[in-house]
Amino acid sequence: MKQIIDQIVSSRNLTLEQLVGLLSSNNQEGVRYLFDQAHQLTRHIYGNKIFIRGLIEISNHCKNDCLYCGIRRSRTDVHRYRLTEEEILQCCQQGYELGFRTFVLQGGEDPWYTDERMCHIVASIHQQFPDCAITLSLGERSRQSYQRLFDAGADRYLLRHETADRIHYQKLHPAEMSFDNRIRCLKDLKEIGYQVGCGFMVGSPYQTFETLYQDLQFIRSLQPQMVGIGPFIPASGTPFGDRPTGSVDTTLRLLAIIRLIHPHVLLPATTALGTLHPQGREMGILAGANVIMPNLSPARLRANYSIYDNKLSTGAEAAETVDDTRRRLTPLGVDIPADRGDYTPSQTSDSQ
Ligand code: SAM
């Protein structure tokens, strides 16, 4: 296994057979070597810094009906909310005082946030917090809309591709959603000049080694600045509410593999990982993750952004406890600076 991992480090690529081997191996020493190589590579590029992003869940209204998602349109038992510009700015102010220099505005696809409203919100944050990065994660929009938001001051955009396999995509989404449009969005965002994040759930229904391999090859070709992956967690009241939960161990192995094939990527240890394991974030960092995204949404509304069951939004996942998080991560020898935590490009292409 060590030999395969060394090969991946030097070629920044792997074969399907190697992926299957790495994900199915019971060789604990080999798995530790995989995590160590990924963690060391992260430290080589980003030093001992772990970047924090303040996550503001601006709306749980969604016009989409993704089969896996707890805030999908057809769930009628969800208490829906949306934040006003003033409330969003209050979250940013609180986050700024806590040391956050990136704000991530995430939400369901909510048409209430027209380009006009959204550009106003982005421009106000940009004006009031000029030393902060603004990340958006608002789903699929037109190229013109992405351009307007970029011109208003947005720096980054997170849009998980969900799966790079067209047939798999169709099994996770209703017929009116299109794989081609998802990929079109990611390409547009990159061309416009955003720092772009793609990603997928680990253990989503119908996922196979082959679809995961396509995900990794998609990452190699897109060369995103960020990749968000986390275990699939069933959400009750959805068509996949009784499907098995994704594996923490497989998620950690995939984090490490993504670090090895795309070394400079900004890679969060996601809330879903923290939800499934009390040490999920620490384990993610030791497997190559270098970003955490504590929740900065108004505390009274957090429980409503329930994209899966038992989603954590308190304790280590809450922005207000970031000082505790700092202390908890000290034994790992990492530091959480109050800085934007931008992508550091490599001198040569990461894909070689
Ligand atoms: N609407 C935006 C979009 O589509 O990109 C952002 C919000 S969406 C809820 C954010 C991400 O949550 C999705 O890309 C999906 O991967 C993840 N997600 C949704 N349901 C999930 C589940 N049951 N388990 C784990 N992750 C889930």
C-alpha cells in the first residue's frame, strides 16, 4: 500500500484499481501512512494554519427537490425562514469580532434573492468588511447572475457537482434538474474568476467505486480551488430517508486522496463529518483537511437548516465557540489565524 501511495504522491493521479485498493484495504498501517502523507503535504503548503469560514445559512427555502436533501421543496414539515440584509450583516459583524475573515452565504435555491437583492447584500458586506472574503453557495444561477455577483464583490463560490457520473446524477435528482447545467455553472464560475469549490457526498445512494473515480478525475480536470466532501446522512421525510449513512472512514480516506492528487486545494473537514463523529474534524485535519466552517447563523434559526437528521450547529460547530475550537486543536500543533485563507496557487499546474 505504501508503494501505491508513493506513486500517487509523485504522479498526482491514481488508477481505478488503486482507488478500490485504498478504499477497501484493512491494512491499518497503510491507512495511517495515507493520512500522514496527506497531512504532511498540507503542512508543507499551508504551514500549520487551519482556516476558518463563518457559515451563514441565509435561507432554507428551496425551489429544488433533490432526493437526498432535508430542505427539498416537497418537505412540508420544515419551518422555512430567510434572513434579511440587516440580519446577514449582523452575523458578519459578530463573526468579524470573533476573528472570521471569510463569510460563506449559503442557502437553498430561493428566488427571493434576486440578483438585485443579492448584489446589494454582497456590496454592503464588501463595503463594511473590506478585508474579508465573500463566498457564495446559492446553487445554480445564470452566467450573467454569477458575473453580477462577482462584480458586486463576491470572491468565491461553492457548488458541489454532487457526482461526476451523469446516470448517478439523474438518480439523485428529479428529472427537471440537469447534470449539464450543474457542470455549466462550475465552468462559468471558473471563467468569471471566482475561486471555485466543487464536491460530493460520500456514500450517497447508488454511489460506486466507479462513480467516485469519476469524481476524482473531474477534480483533476476542473482544478477547483476548494473541494467539499462529507458523508451522506439520511434526512427523514425524503425519498432517501432510510438509506445507510456514509462512512466516516471512507470520507477520511477520500480527503487524503484528494489532497494527494490536488495538493493546493482548500479542503474542509465538514459539519457532516463532525456530526457523525465527536472527533470528526480533528480526524479530518489529520487526513489532509485544512478548513473548518463553524456556524454563524442566528442561533434561534439553526435547527431549521436541517439538510440531514441531527445536523450539528452547537458545540464545536458553533462560531461563538471558536476560541474553544482553537484550544481543542492546539494539541494537533495547528493555528487558526484571523485571515482570509486564500488559495495558494502552485508554481506549476497541480495536475502535472
Ligand atoms: N443550494 C445550494 C447548492 O445546491 O449548492 C447550497 C445548499 S445545499 C443544501 C449544500 C450541500 O448539502 C449540497 O451540495 C449537498 O451535497 C449537501 N447535502 C444535502 N443533503 C445532504 C445529506 N442528506 N447528507 C449530506 N449532505 C447533504
